[in-house]
Amino acid sequence: MIMEKAMIRAQEKFKEVNRETINRAMESFREEDFGGLVPAVTYTPTDHGASFKARIVQVKEDASCIPLTYFYVPGKEKISLQK
């Protein structure tokens, strides 16, 4: 999903999709929303880490996802169940 958005943005901003334009497109992400499946993503020229947060989701047979927890930092924060 992240790479797809990067390729779309590369095409929109630079009219070309290649390694360099994809990288530049990703570096334009600032708190980019991916519909809740992953936390908001920010890339910079010096940090391509994006995020180190996780959440547990239930995937239904129709491919829909239901979040069971809030985002948390594994090994540092407690898992909190959504109600």
C-alpha cells in the first residue's frame, strides 16, 4: 500500500516512475494516512524508518479488517484493546 501510493505520487509529481522519483515521492510523505491499517507514515531524506508501531487486526473473509487494538510500540507499550 505504501509503495503503491509512492508510485502514484511519483507519476503525479514527476511524470515518471523510477527508483529516484519513487524515493522522492516517499520522502514527501508527512503523517500520510493509509486508512488505519498502518500508522501515519513520515519519510525524510535522512530517515526512511516510517514507523515502528503495530496493531492487531482481524481480517474477515471479505478482506475487510477490524482493528482489535490501538497502535502501540512493541516491547515498550502495553497493548490496549479497542472496545
